Amino acid sequence: MPSELRYTSSLTNYKGYTDQAVQSWRGANDRVGQVGGWRAYAKEIAEQPASNAQPAADPHAGHHKGTQR
């Protein structure tokens, strides 16, 4: 007899949206300036390591028996 199956909903730990406290736009802008502005966020993305994934093969390479029309 197979063991008992258990179901765990993917929504078990779901937390619904709650309003965030309103903050000063000037304070938010100052904070962004302290961390380096938009350039700091762009730098984070640029510094991520390159993927080791191989480039995808040309999906059209086998069409027309490899010759161009």
C-alpha cells in the first residue's frame, strides 16, 4: 500500500497586500541619492556574473537542407 499523500497549498504562507506607511518623497529621493542613484542599481545588474549557459542553436539551420534560397 502506498504511503499517505499530503497536500500543501502553495498559498499557505501567502500574505495579502497591506498599505505601506506614506513617507516623504524628499526623504525617499535623498535615500536614493545616498546609495548612488539609478547608477548604483544599474551597476548591480552589470556586475552579476555571466551565465555559463551555451548559446541556443540556430533553429533555422536545418531548413532548406542548409542552403539559402
